[in-house]
Amino acid sequence: MSKVQIYTTNWCPYCNAAKSLLDEKGVPYDEIDVTEPSLRDAMVQRAHGRRTVPQIFVGEMHVGGYDDMAALDRRGQLDQLLA
């Protein structure tokens, strides 16, 4: 299974939705809370300028935010990516 990293804040409903989707699939993930400014700066750089949370990575692939990940799931492509 590919390593999943998700950049979040604790007050973000989309972050919670993304984590719930991963939890439903039984996918472990590393959560990085970006309320620390230096961590947010690292996220923005890694996510090619995207500043919103969540930002989700599977391996080195930038999936995007929750809407992007949910769209992959609806198309049946998320499970393949996670494998």
C-alpha cells in the first residue's frame, strides 16, 4: 500500500471528510497539522502553491484536496492509486 500523507487543520470539515474516507477504506495515513506556519509553508511548496487544506499525497503523487480524492473514488480510481 502506498504511503498517504494529508495536510490538515483541526477545524476543517473537508479535512475531516478526507480522513473519514481514508478510514472507511482502512487506509493508514500520516496527518500533518499545518497550524504551524513553517509546516504550512512546506505544504504550499509541495502542493505547487495550493494553500487550502486538506492537501493529500499518495506516495509522491499530489492528489489534491478532498474533492479531488472523492472524485477519484467515484471513478473507481482511488483504490488503484492506494494499492
